[in-house]
Amino acid sequence: MPNCFQLTNKATGIVTPLNQVDRELCQFLNQPVHERYYVANWFNTIGQMIAVKGLHLGDEKLRATLIEWYEGASNLDDMMKCLDYLETNYISDSWVEIGRKRD
């Protein structure tokens, strides 16, 4: 039973592939794009909170949880910048898929 999420660009109303969102975040943070890892681990933190916990961009609980998890960590600033960028530019949506997909 996968928990899924997507990000819709506020300006265009189009769902954006997550690797494109990561490229935007890399550019925003002035970091190189890595072929295997998301910048600042945003997908495994912000993305997981959206998909698994059902939180959404703009939710104060999401922000508070990130601050709690990353308190004292060297990448807290980058994580908050990622969240700010995502909240400014995207709307999040999450759902659970049950069962097998059929062709």
C-alpha cells in the first residue's frame, strides 16, 4: 500500500516531476544536481511527511516537525529554505494506493 504525493506548480497548475522540483531546489540553493540524491534530503523528509503523515505545504505542523527533527543539525537552514521555496511555488497533494494497478 504505497503512500504517494505530488507537487503542483502554483503558477501553471501543472503537476511537476519530482526530479524537476529537485533541480529547481538545487538552483535555488546554489548546489549541484546529484544523479542519485535529492538536495538537502528534502524528498525523504518533507516528501515523506506529505505522503505518510498527510501533512501539506503550508501546514504549521510540517514546519514545526522539521524544526524539531533538524534542531542543531548543520542542514536545518537548507531544509527550511527548501520548505520556503516549495510553499511559495507548489501545492502538495497526497493519497494512498490500495491494491494492484492494472494495465
